[in-house]
Amino acid sequence: MNWAAWEQVENVLQKFSVKPIVSVIPDNQDASLNVGPPVQRFWDRVRAWQDRGWSIGLHGYQHLYATPDAGLIGIKPRSEFSGLAYAEQHLKLRCALDVFEGQQVTPRVWVAPGHSFDATTLRALRDLGIGCVSDGFSFFPHLDSNGIMWVPQQLWRLRRAPFGVWTVCYHLNHWRAGDVAGFASQVEEFAGMLTDLPSVVAAYDTRRRSAADVVFSSMYRQILKTRRWLHQRV
């Protein structure tokens, strides 16, 4: 990955005592993510993040897209998991967790590659002891009918919102100095409003999805599709 940018980002997070979700691929085989030389003692770093109270996200298994299925979220029409049979999904997830367990890393939340997973993925995750998902569109986190906690992920940059709990997703492999500086400025501005995953889960551990969440999810998904269409047209 882009370790030069990441190390600056990590310094910013520590400076402002931010405890993020850090998504880790257990066995990365996706060549498109090889944007720089690997670092030595990678898993020592992951364990250090965990020791600081950062939440480690299980980001798939090998980050290799296997199907053209957009899954439940519908953002990207390809998936490492969605559309596959339970046995195959369960095996991939078991292998992913075996890597983490071998490195003394405990994932706290599922973060799907490409935001793509289906009901079968959720069943396999639940059966393997992962009961929290960082994805979907709603104003607040909620429990689904199967006891899975959904912490919504609606933004790709920090910005103000009138109410609700908002998760911001950053991909920084192509960041330059200006991107890091902008990130640092935003974190400083919003530092007093930032929280962490355990606090959010504890605050909403009995909340169920509301009608407003359903309406918001439908509208927000359509907005994202329209923006993507306009971007492709341009």
C-alpha cells in the first residue's frame, strides 16, 4: 500500500486521539493494490493498532472479485463473496479468520471489499462469530432481525450533517501530500465530533431499523447511482 501517505495519516489519527476502523485484508492477492513495496513486520503494526483501541475490520479474504453480483448494498457490481454458495463463503471467511487468529488479531467488524456481500455472507459471518457490519445507509446504527449490528457507512470525506451517525470511508493508496494535508485539516476541525466503533455499538445495541432508515437508504442509494452515472458520462 501507500505507506508514505499512511504513516502521515497514522500520525494525524494519534495526534487527535482518533480510534478508527482499519480494514485489513488477511491475505491480499489483488495486484491492483500493490502500489508500493511491502513493509517489514506488517502484523506487528496491526497488533499495535489493536493495542491502541483501534477497531480492526475484516476486509474480505484475498480481495479477489469472483462474481458480478452487487449484493445487498449495490454500489459495485462485483464481489469476492456475494452470489457464492454458503459453503464457499464460509470457507473463505474461515481461512481469513485463521490468518488473523494466527497473528493474534481479533476483527471487530466486517468491511466487505467493494461493499458487496449478500444474506449468505451475513449468515456465514454470524456463524463464525462476527456480528457487526460497517456498511449500508441509514441515519443511525441498528440491529437486524438476525442480531447483526449495522453501522452505516455513508460518506467518503468528513463533512457536517444535521444529525445521525456517519462513517467516512477513505482509500489512500493514491494520495499525495495535498490529500494528507486536507485530511489533517478536516480531522482537526471535526475531532470533537468523532467517536469509535465500541462506543457506537454500545449506544445503539438495542435499536431496530426504522421506516425513516428504509426511506433514507432507498433515496441515498439512488443519489449515489445518479452521481456515478453522471461521472461516467463526463
